[in-house]
Amino acid sequence: MTTDQRIRSLVAEVAEVADGKPAELIGDIIETALNLGRDRADVAELKLMSRSLREMRYASRVFSRYRGVPKIAIFGSARTRPEAEEFKLARLFARKMVERGFMVITGGGVGIMGAAQKGAGAEKSFGLNIRLPFEQQPNDTIDGDPKLINFNYFFARKLSFAKETQAFALFPGGFGTHDEGCEILTLMQTGKMPIVPMVMLDRQNGHYWETWRRFIVNDLLDHGLVSPSDFHLFHITHDPDDAVDVITRFYKVFDSYRWVREKMVIRIRRRLAGPAIEVLNDSFDFLLAADRIVQCEPLPEEKGALPDLPRIVLTPHKRDFGSIRLLIDAINNSETVP
């Protein structure tokens, strides 16, 4: 029996993925593992790859029960004290997001993370805790909950944040907060993850994010290191109701999108009125690499995904995702068919 035949035999033992694309992908994972042996990878490399795959598999299993529920990730300092205004703001904001149907994901620690988890409650919370040599004990709300996931590797934890989350909120924090926030902005800016709303909140009369924004303008934008349209990828506010509105309004008409080769296929919850399509074409002509924006039924290449949702299809330049964010905002503000 050849190696390919043995792999297919192993995959066939998992009945629910015995056919189709899942079987092919699981076979690829097995073959990659065998190739590591053929490559004589050293023990340290094998430990890293084995443990990271186990972590990602376990996280996927935990989240799988909640696939249809929108989630918001909340970042901020673990050092923020309960008496601080930022702590109270994070707790209030998380509670408001839960009231709007979201679940909350944090790093599982104390400070802003603990505040958000208190506001959301354990039932509506996930904690993605990182094992550190000195701190980062889980907060009281999420400690012992089955939705607390412990990671050894930051990159596996970041992947879970990026792929499971429909919105992000950042509160004042240190290196970790900036690391998470800048990574998400980079992924959206480069098209490596879907565009989602990102809000940056601070206490009333606080200037944390305004100071950050001045640095982005003076030291990045003015030197040509970022583009003006990149500023559409985030929203700074001191008002929790404004932050909630920015996030929920993003999903008023827009649902999601995917790529079919060069075409961007936007799934929408309600059909747009005919004149609205023409307005989009006039307003976003600069964004189009070819053709025009059209409204249609699901494409054959989508293979039955979300079949009841209408589509808006366009061929954009894949270098200006900040302007694509503006297109999504325009879709949400467009007239729809009753």
C-alpha cells in the first residue's frame, strides 16, 4: 500500500470528513507531518509545530459551538485598577455589546480584560489566556469556565482572536494592546483578514488614543508610510454608545464577503434599491479595477454558501482596503428594497 493510500485509509476512518474538501485537507495535514519526519526536523521544531496545532485544534473545538454568534474582542491593560474610569468604561461597554447580541473575547486576564468579562458575564465570555513566566492569571469571571483557553504561543492565540472575531475594541494599554491592535490593522490593511469594525475607547477627557493618532499622522502618514484611507479602518471615541453604534451599524445591511478569484463578493442582508447601485458605481469608480458594481444572486463558485443572501459583486484594486471599508459603510447607508 502506498503512502497516499494509507493516508486515505486513515482519513476514511473519520466518517464525517471521509469525502470532499475536508478529507483532502486532513490528508494534507497528515502528509505534512510525515514530511517533517523525512526532513529530519529537530525535536524543538517538532514540539513547536505539534503543540501549536493541538492548541489551534482545541480552540477551534471550543468556538465551534458558538459559530453563529457574533463576537467582539476587547484589549487593554492588565494593570488598570478597578477604581479607574477606564475599568468602569470597559465593563459598561462589554455589557452593552452583550445586550446587542455579541459575545465578548478577552485575553482572560485582569485589568481591562477582567472589567470586560465582568460586564459580559461568564456565559457570554471567552478567555484566551497566555501562559507567562510571571503573571496573567485568569480573572475571576472566566476562571474555571470551559470557554477559557490557555495558550503557550502568542501566534496561536492571535490567530484565534483574528479568525473568531467580528469586531475589536481597544482600551488604553501597553505593548500587548498595541501589538494586538497594530496586527489587526495590518491584516485588514493588507487584505489578509476580512475588514471588521475597530473602535478605540478612552475615558472622558482622556487623550490616550488622540496622542497615538498624532504619532500615526506626524510620523507615519507625513512620511508616506501609511495612506490617508488607512484611517478609515479604526474609530476613536470616548462614548460607549457611539462605539456600540459604529459596530452594530457595520452589520446593518452588510453581512460578509469572500473573494472569487479577482472578484469581491459581498453578501448583504437585504437587496439594495436599483438607484443605490448606480450611486455606488458613481461614488466608488476610483476603486474599480474592471467592470462595474452589480447586484446579483450567489455565484456558482460559492457552492451554496449563504444561499438566501443577495450579493454585490465588484472587481476592486486590492491595494486600498481603507476605501473598501468606506464602500461597506455606503452599502449600510443605502436604500434597500422593502
